[in-house]
Amino acid sequence: MSILADLSETLKELMDLRNLTESMIAEGSGIPVSCISQYKCGIQAPYLDTLIKLADYLQCSVDYLLGRSDDCFQRTYKPCPPFSQRLEELRKKYHYTSKYIYSREGISKSSYYGWRRGDNLPTLENLVALAKIFDCSIDELIGRES
């Protein structure tokens, strides 16, 4: 199954389990109801900052939302540092070169350096690739948990 399909399925299940409507999620998270609808239908993938808002509102891990974990326990996560900062922390922690990171999972060099400069954020697919490289959860990758 694709990441987008997993997100759609998980969102539908959580909404059903917790008796939530798209409007309730939109109001509580600050995400437009039209976007919630598109995520639920598997039409569009959220940007990283929106994905974090959605996970925060639903009090679950990003990994759970993306179908990478079965742990759906409600909890509160810490605020995320800028992605560029977190990427650099992990790169130094594991002693990985930039070239190793962007070449290992087929990440484009320009995308990688854009993340390092803070010019843009990774797509859902690139988040999964980075989590594989660092052998960690996406929540750990983005600094929501350690």
C-alpha cells in the first residue's frame, strides 16, 4: 500500500474510533476542512508541518498516521525543532556524510541541500527514506520524540 493510502485508511479509522468529523479536526488543528477531506480520500499528501499538526491533534505518532507503526496510544509529543537543525543533529550523531545520506535511498542532491538550508521540507516519501537511513521512527527523525 502507498503512504498516501495508509494515511487515508488510518485517518478514517481514527475518525470513526473517536467519533470525529472533518470539521472537528479542522477546527481543532487549524487545518482547512478541504485539506482534511483530501487526506481522508487519499487525494493529496500533507506537508510535514500539516502532518505534525494532524498527529498532534489526534495525539498519535506520525508513524502511526502513515501506517509505519501499530501503536495508536494517545500521547503528547514535544514540539519539533526546525527540520534543518534536526537533520544536522542526526547527520553528526551517526557520522554520515551528506553524500551518503542523499545517495543511499535515491534522494536528490538538490532536495537534500534545500532541507539543510531550511528552504523546503521533505515529502512523505523522503521522510520514510530518511527514517530508513537513520534507522529510526519518523517522529524521532523530526524531533517529536527521542
